[in-house]
Amino acid sequence: MDARKLLLLILALVMAGISTVVIRNMMGGESEAEAAPTPVAPKPTGPEIAVAIRPLPVGSIIGPESFRYQRWPAELVNKAYYVKGESDIASLNGSVVRYAITAGAPATQGALVKPGDRGFLAAALGPGMRAVTISVSAQSGVAGFVFPGDRVDLMLTQDVPGGGDGPPLRAVETFIRNIRVLATDQRTDKSEDDNGKTIVVQTSNVTLEATPKIAEKIAVAQNIGRLSLALRSIADNKAELEERIANGEVKLPAGGDARAERQMLLDVASQPSDTNTTATTGADVSRYQRANVPDKVGGPSPTTGAPATPKGPVINVARGNAVTVTSVGAK
């Protein structure tokens, strides 16, 4: 074999060997890179603080499902945060959100108002709502079994004298339904003993959450007669809401958005109502009581404007098609 050809063959073999080693090293490096685990971000080593589980808009009442503890970087912990071991999440129950808190954001002391703190009542009021106070007694205030957060109906009891003789018409009507109790006397939370049981305390004033129009009606009603509270069951809200939907008073949102529908139903269920009123007169209770306002003899009825029915024996005087009823004045 020619020496030159032999040299070229040896050089080709050397180059092939070098290429094989280089390719093998490159493939091995990629395999090792693929097999290397993805670096995991180090977990915060700071204390645990209270963060919001869900969005909490202004006016939200804090409950057990509002906050949870989460580990937070030590260098980012603020003095205004609620730190585990220094504060208890359970102690925040019943507080009201003053400034909105997004989901996952830390709760700050300035964003919450606790019962009894200055500004609590204003923060507890829903948008567009008003606080109005009425006086109650042991009988009209459900013997002290009405607490902040409960919902009640308002009943107005009055005597309507009319324009005639006899006793006045005694009547009671439920003119406001599903109104929320904000405070009893100066307390915005329930009183509890050392065992955590609610203490029943007799109150003389009850503060209610009402729309501006309902607040006006309550103010007028206090000058008309006597106001009484009727404590509502928690299950009544759903039943009345379904009735209002069936009657067409509440329109469900179009498009079948389940979230928007659920939020709308919650908003409607939390609103007081002054439309579905009921009334009861003395005659509905006793056969010896009146069923209407006493009319003045010979004069128009104060309720209907029609001539009153005369007392004693009467005669009918017909003049063509007109018939007049006239009393003969007998006792």
C-alpha cells in the first residue's frame, strides 16, 4: 500500500474516533441536564400570618371561613399583620371589613373593625343602607332573645278611632319584613359567659339596618302606634325568596350565569322588604271586636267615603230608580 494512502487512512480513523468521543460527551451532557431535578424555590422561613381565603369586600362580616394561617417571609412581615402565636384568628370572628382584602392577601389591623370599636356600625352597614333605632320593651322585644345579626319583622299596633260611636278599631300589621338587627342597646355583638354560652339580656333599644325609604316608614310608624319585633327563622329567607321569584317580583339574570344568579339571590335575600304586608283586626281575634273603623251616623265613612249605615229601624224611600235608607229614630 502506498505510504500516502496509509497515512490518510490513519488520519481518517483518528478523526472518526475524536468525533465519536465529542458526540458521546455532548449526548451525555444533555441526558444529565434532563435528568437533573428542577430547582425548588425555598419555602419562607418566617412566621405564619392570617391571609384571606376568599375576596372580602367592604362591609363583609368575618367568620371562620374568612382567614387561614400561611407562612410568610420574615423580612416582609409587617407589625399590622395578625401573626400566629401573637393573635388568634377566632378572635376576628364578628369583625367587619373596613377596606377590601383580596384573596391570599394578609389581613391588617387597620382593615378590620371589631364590635365595640369606633366606626364599627358605619362599616357594618351595607352600601346605601341606614341605621335606625327603635324602643322596645320585654314584650315587644321578644324578651331579650333578639341579638345582633338576627333578622326580624316589624309589626305596628294601633287603635283607629274613626268618626262614630263605639270602641276604636284595634289592628296590627306587619309592614316590614326581613330587616337585620345591627345592635341591641349599645352592643354590636352577643354577650357570652365563661363557658361561651350566649347570655340573654333585656334591651330597651334595637338598631336596625334599613333602606332610606324603610327608615322613613319606621320613623312615621313610631308616632302612629306601638312597634313590636317578630324574630324570623333562618329558613324563612329561602322560602320567601322562592315565593318572590314565583310571583315575578325577582327577575333572575339572563344567560344562565350560575355565579351571577347566586350572588343576585344572596343580595336579594339580605334586603328588607316592605311590599308583602299583612294586617289583622280585632274581629279576626274575637267576635266581640270590630272589623272596621266606626262610622259617624249620617256621615260618610272615614275609610270608604260612602254614607254610613244608620242605627235603629229604617225605611226605604224609593224615588224612581233611587232608593234612600232613612232612620226612623227609634231606640
